[in-house]
Amino acid sequence: MGLLALARATEPHCPKCKGKPIADQHELTENEIGNLSGHAAQLVRTKRGLSYECGICSAIYSYRHGFSTFICYG
């Protein structure tokens, strides 16, 4: 599988974990975003899209059009 195929997946995938896992990824709710530190919550809200958290490494990232972009750690 080429790098572009790995980067452009059909499901949210962690951009920080080796192998870009799709397991243990969940969409952040508004309540979960509110429980983040002020700076982290602000970063997540500025992305204005769906934000996910990796259950493996706690990375928070946005996912759009097949690409996952790291935001911060939760």
C-alpha cells in the first residue's frame, strides 16, 4: 500500500500512531471538548469539523476528506 493510500483512508485514523490505526477512535462530543484544557478546547473548536480522539495515544485530530490532521494531545 502506498503512502497516499495510507494517508487518505475512508475512516478516521490516528495520525500519530504507527500504522495509522482506525480501531479505538471516537468522535469528541461537545461535553468532552468542554472538559479539555482551555487551550486544547480552543484548538479543537477552531477546526470547525469533526474531531476525534485516539484511544491508544490520546491524540486529538480532525478528519476531513480522507485525511487526519493532528491538533493536540488530550
